[in-house]
Amino acid sequence: MTSASTSARLVIRRPDLTANVLERVVAALAARADLPLDRLSDAQIASAAAAVAASRHMADGALNVEFDGEPGAVTVRIGPLPAGAAEQVVEESAVPGVGAIVERLVDRWSVDRRATGDESLSLAIVDRDGAGP
Amino acid sequence: MAATLAPRGGERGVNEPAAHVELTLPADAESVVLARQMVRGLVDFLGWGDESRNDISIAVTEACTNAVLHAYPDGGGEYTVRAWVEPDRLVVAVCDEGRGITPRVESPAAGLGLGLPLMLAIGDEVSFSSDSEGVTQVRITFTEGGGGG
């Protein structure tokens, strides 16, 4: 892994491709960020769960995801989403007996609201034992 | 395998459907792994075998590496990998807004010159184009076991 940061923007217009594509891209980004294997796995699962839930809120069927990777940390931003949808995405990732997967697996999540009325869901996964920011 | 070199403005149809998946990356060497993994995810979705997956990964890596090495000689810039998935074929286009298709010039940064032969050997159809808006595109059509797969 180098010290360089990595950014990427992904658009998925076919929901049935979301899990396959997102899991692989997130895994590559997490590996480049030197996340340990358990955190890499958390990043994959949380991102895929959030993206699949988010795709149900997209009127035009296009899911937009932005990624940032830096040593020890990965950030995944999903959106724009309709107003109010970001928190619903977190809630809809719930699995019986486990709770909201997104909330359980990521280190931080936040909703960024824009003046235009839409919003995005931001997920941060860091290396808890390492030098993550 | 068929290869074409389209003139400026001659390749992209105005009615072309939007790509099913689109990944935009900075034009640096370390980004290529993300493009490769995106395409491997699509091959997994199609259920094609390991040989196809490996061959397609090589061809897409070469197309992306071309964009990284040659599109922006002054650094910076981005490239986009677009993909269309159909039951029996996968179309991948690597697009940049760099300096366009230029003749190969021997230099240490030019590599071994194997990228184009590999893309032609692995893809079923390969085309190269630059349009009037300055977008250069390498477009490769794959089928399972087709081309070199």
C-alpha cells in the first residue's frame, strides 16, 4: 500500500449488478487502504447492504456511489438520495436478531443534506487497531 | 476478433443506451485495480469461467493502463470505465478526455507495446475512436470463451 489516497465515482444503473460490483470495488479500495481483513469484510457487507437498500429509493434507478480511501480508512458516500431516504436506508439494512447492519459495522455514518433538498449517506470504516484517522 | 479505428465523431451513437455500470477514476496507476475489480464483478455476475475472467481482466487492465500512461502527459485527468452487460456478452469502454490517439513513440514510459495485441487477441471486437468533444474511447466486446477466452 502506498500513502496515496484514492478516489472513485461509481454509477450503477442495473440494481441486479450492485452487489457484485460494489463488493469487489470496496474490497480493492479497503485493501489499498491497508484495512485488516475483518474491517475489509465489514466494509464490503455494510456498503452492499446500504447500496441495495438505497437503490430502492432511486426514482431513475441510477445509484451513485463515491469512494475515498486513505491509509487506515475508507469512506463510502451513497447519493444523492431523496430527502429522508438516507436514514431509512440505515434502518432498512436491519436483519432480525442483529439490528441495522450498516449501523453495526461502520465506525461512523452521517447524513449530508444539501440545499437542493436531496441528501447523501456517508459511511466510514477505519482500522481500529492501526493508524486510521 | 475484429478491430476498427473510427474517425473523429464516428463511433458513439447519440442513441446509445447509458452504461449499466460506470466507474470514474483518477488517471494514476494505482486506480487500475479498481477498474479491474469492477469488471471481474460483472464477469462473476455473468457466471463465466475463470479463464474468461482472467483474460477479460488482462484486456481491461491494458486499456486502462493506456489511458493512465498516454492520455494526460502533463499529469492529472480522469478516465471512465463503462460497461454494458447482456446475457451472452460484455461490452467495456475505457474513455478519457486526454490527448487522443497518437502514434506510438518509443520511450521508457511507453511500455513493451503488448497492450494492443493483447486487447485484440482477447476481445471479440475492439474499436478505437475519438469524438468531436475530445473523448477518446477504447471499446472491447467480450463473449465467454470468445477471442482468446
